[in-house]
Amino acid sequence: MPYRKEKLPEILKQLAAEFIEIESSGASLVTITGADISDNQRSVKILFTVLPEDKEKVVGEFLNRKRSDFLAFIEKKARIGRMPH
């Protein structure tokens, strides 16, 4: 189990970056900086930065709208068992 706890954030970080590259319009530069998983592994927060900075709110809203699509993308791309959300 320790391996999963160490590896899962990196896998989610990589998948989030890939998903955003596919789904975003490219109007701003979004960089995934991390993935924080709760201790019980039931939830995850994807951390990101945006350039230009004034687009951060718009990007956050976009990512919230795409949450279910992202979960489906992860299920399709990764075999990691039960997915935190």
C-alpha cells in the first residue's frame, strides 16, 4: 500500500496534464503542480498554476465543469482501482 500512496499523486498529476492539453483551448498556459490525496484516499485536489494569472478563475471554473470527464479519462487511461474524487 505505501507504493500506491507514493505513486498515485504522480500518476494523477501526469493524467491531469494530459487531459488539460487535450481539452483546453490553449488560451492560457496551465501547469499541473501537484496532486494532494486525502489520508483515506477518497478525495484528491489537483494543484495548478495559470499564466496569465488573470485567467485563473476562468480555468478553475473550466476544470470544475470538466471534473466528470476527467474521472472518465482516468478510468480509461489508468488501471489504479478505486478512483479518489
